[in-house]
Amino acid sequence: MPECTPLYDVPVKRGSTVAKKDGNISDIYTVQLIKGQNAICIKKSSDVVEEIPIEDLISVAEFGEPIYPYLKPLDQVCNAPENDLWHTLIEADNYHALQLLEYLYAGEVDCIYIDPPYNTGAKDWKYNNDYVDSVDQYRHSKWLSMMQKRLKLAKRLLNPEQSVMIVTIDEKEYLHLGCLLEEMFPEARIQMVSSVISSQGSTRDGLFSRADEYLFFIFIGNAEVNKSEDDMLNEGQSATKSQLWFQFVRTGKGNLRENSKNLFYPIYIDAERGIIKSIGDPVPLGVPRETVYVPDGLVAIWPMTADGREARWRTGVEVAQRRLSKGLLRLGKTSKKESGWSVLTVNEGTEKRIEAGEVVIQGYDETGGAQLIEKFGGSLRAPKTVWNKVSHNAGWHGSKLLAKMLLDRKFPYPKSLYAVEDALKVVLQKEDALIVDFFAGSGTTLHAVNLLNSEDGGKRRCIIVTNNEVGETERKVLEKKGLQPGDPEWEREGIARYVTWPRTVCSIQGKDIKGNPLEGNYLGSERPMSKGFEANAIYFQLGFLDKNAVALGRQLSELMPILWLKAGAKGECPKLIDSEQNMLILPENKFAVLINERYFREFKENVEKYNDIETIYFVTDSDAGYREMISSYQEKKTYQLYRDYLDNFRINTGR
């Protein structure tokens, strides 16, 4: 069945295509007559006539139907007023958002990163506003249909000379997705990477424990992988316990408490957070460890053998404290200790290698432990097709990182920030790249772009798209309260407004949702999370316009965000204050609009005063007049309003 999209802000009137709010959105009606507070409707599939209260109906758009979109500003965060770089979040069904993006950026996008629903059989995605679950016999074909329509539009966005698309997936659909990509991108080079996202694994009943997922890389034109010292496999291994980290408790001969009087002492930890708080004094032989004072809220860890005898640590208190201060003494998970934690450290040789620069402290994790990367003589290598990096752990650097910002707000399975950053880093050659993610989820991609920009001074711009769906659990709670999609209380709980935008604001400002500074540093740098980013972002909701009103030039205010985006989203998004204005000259936004063509001469004089104007829009119904006006601006991008806009969406129906 073709997809349909609810249009909550489009009024129901005669001739509207509608569906019942509490019914299946694919059960389409046409409104024949408005009768008071009711609508006389004909059901398309059966020609049955029904009289339905208008308040129970919602306007819908069918797949392939021409749309005339506009963007309604909802909010913005400006953390760098002097920076003209603005990111964008669009709340919308991503199919219609892609139609808009094609008008704005066809052939201009450098990278698309998407994390679509994995179609696991759980209620994790919708088709025609209904959850698709494991008992749906058309589950795979619906998923493929949904993906094919969007990939068809996404392909038109990509720069044919040099660009990359990245698609993540797991074992449920990777075979189908691979075939679809081969079919849709026959000219491209395609590779699949296996990435470890959880060393603990995810249990499958009677099957292997799942520890990885897949990334398809589609290389368009001259795009290629960036070489670096990090091959994404061996560096990850060099950061694990087997190579650089060791158990702090002494093993082998002479490992017991009585073998050394100063190496038996408590290490006090915060077991809830997995952090070492302090190191106690040595306890003399003969003094029971149970008699040693333990500070409130902390747990004491003692050196013990596997069979329960008192052992000793590898070093004395002074060395232990020095390593702790450098992040070289940390906790590790274990099932062999009552506390659930063991103590890990590096050896003296590794400390010397750190001093010599052979091993680098790339950053610190949430426990305060150093992230160690072993250098390989500076040789540059291509990343391997298996990625195994501690920083890609989705639990530590996805869920826990998100909880730092959003506190008790939940989002299932967010990506590791550093996994997304690495995926972008290995393929992006341009430091001013345009990156799009139309399955934005919690907003990890925009966060990763800001982090990447902060590390190398880049000016990459990111556009992310997500709907405002509520989860299945939240939906049931809201329905019990008598609420429906479109109600303000319902919309506040949707993903865009409850998770994606708050995360964007928090990461840019360096604060959690209560305004408290974020704790800790970003891995691989000394950058405190509380510093935020020198970046700006604006949040739009996609809406739809009456095409006749657009053709008559009545909707310039609503179209300003689209004109701003098409001109490169430079500076703060402008507003049309005076509807009687004859022209707009916006050097800070690098575009201008001639609203009344009778003022062309004056307009031209004003444009010539500014070298920054790169894009010009002419509002005129005359093709000959438009051609004559643009003859003076061969070096600039020019567009005819509203012909250019209307023709695009009349033609671009997807049929």
C-alpha cells in the first residue's frame, strides 16, 4: 500500500483528502461538503458516503501527491553569534522532507549518514501510521518499499562528483539492504564494515550473542577512504586489557598479603558510577580488613585471590595515587567480585611508553580511565572492514552520554557519538562539507559534526530530519488521557521535541536539560563537555501551503526559511517584517529578494553595494522579464519566484 502522511496543521475543507484520527491513515476519504461541524465524506476504496465530525478528521498527503512545503521556526540555539554557520533540525516525515531538500540541495550534499529502523520485529517503526511487528507477513517488503522511496530521493541529493552515503543496519535486513543498494547505485563502489558496538553482546535466544552491526559505505564519483594511523581494528585492540591494561592485584609467586607489609590497602570506589574516589593507607598485618573505616556511600575493594585469600596490590600507595591522577588506575567490570568491579592498571613499561609518546592518552571515559592508543610509527593506513574500538561502545558513549544531558528521558539504542564521528571522519575530505541525516533519532549525527568541527576547525554543516512520533508505551498512556496526535500535550512527548532538539541544545550549550554544566571531557581531547560548541542550530517544523496562495505571492513570510536554506543557511534565519517591502537586501545572509520587479533599478544599485550577496531571488510572473534581470548577474545563483518553487514540487511527485 502507498504511504500516507498526516498533516496536522492543514485545515479540513471541501475537497480535502482526509483520514479518521482514530483509524488507519491509509483509509482515505474525500470531503465533498462541509455541513456545520461535520464533513460529508466519500471513502475512496468503496465510494461509501459518511458524515464525520470535522474534529475527528485529519488531512493527509498520499505518496506521489504534489506538495508545497514551508518551514515553521519552532526554536533556535545561538552559541556563536559571530559564526554564520547554522545547523538545522526539521521535524517532518522524512519522505516529504527529502522532497524539500532535493529542491534546496540537489547534487550538493557531500555525505548522507542514516541509521534507519532495523526492522527487528519489535514495534520500532511505522508504515502508514501503524507499527510493523514480527507477525506482519509483509514486514520485509514494507521496509524495502519505505527505504527504496527515500533512497531514490537521497541519491539525487548527493554530489555526483564526490560524495558518500553511510547506512547502518543489523542482521535482520542487511542482505535485503545490500541488494537494494546494489540495484540503486550501480555506478558506485560499495563496501560493508562490521563494527563492534558492545563487547558484552546482546543475547539472542538459542543463538550467538550479537556484538556488532554493519555499515554500508556507498562511494560516489571520486570519493575515497581517508588514510590515517588508526586502522579501526588494531588500535581498538591496543586499548583493551590484554595489551595495555592489567589486573592491579598481584598474581603468581609472592602475591599474598604476608609477602609485603605495605601493599595491602583499600581502594574506595563509587560503585554506582564505577569511579575510584580515593586510596586508603596500608593496613598492618594482623589488622582485620573488616575493621577499617569505609566512608559513607563508598565501597572498599581489597586485593584478593580467586580462592578468597588476602593478596596484595602490584604497587604501593604513592604509585597508585600517581596513576589514579593520570587515569592509569581504573575500574573494570567483573563477575568474580562482590562489588562487581575489579581494579585495572598499566605497568611501568607502559608508563614509560606514554612519556615517550609511543602510547597516547586520547581522552578519558566516564569512569575517569584513560583511553590509550598505541602509535604505529606514524605510517598511514586505510581503515579495515572490521572496527573494534572501545569508544564505539553504544552503552558507554551512547546511552550514558545521552543520560548526562537528558537525565531521566529515555531513548532506545542511541549510537556511540564516537562511532558516528569516526564513520564521518574516514570519508569526509571537505572541511566545509554538507551532511544530511534523515533518520536523525536522538541527534547523534549533528552532535558528531560539531565535535569533528571543534577538533580540526572545520565548518561542516549538518541537516537532520526526524518525525515527532511517540513511543508505543507513551502512546498508550496519552490515549488513556483522551489525547490524540496533534494535541500540544501529545506533541511534547514526541521524539523531536522530547529528545532530538533538547540533545542538540544541551550539547551546543554544554549543559543538561536543567541547566547544569555537563561533567567530563570528550574522548580524544581535553575538551570539557561543559564548554559546548561554537555553533548555532535552528529547529523547524515542516508544513504545507496552499499552492494558489503561493502562486499569488502571498506566502513570502512562510517561504523565508526555505530561501535562507537554499542560499546556504548563512547567518541567523531572517524574517519578513513588512509585507509591503519591495525588496530584501540581506548581506549577512548572503542573499537578496526582489519582491516588486518595478523596483529593479533600485534593487540592482543596492545589491552592487555588497560583495557578499551570492544568491538572488526574483518575484515575477514574466519569463522574459526574469531572463532580462538575471543577465546582469551571471556570476550569482538566481531563481524565479514563485515559478521555480511551484514547478519543482509539481514535477517532483515521486511517481
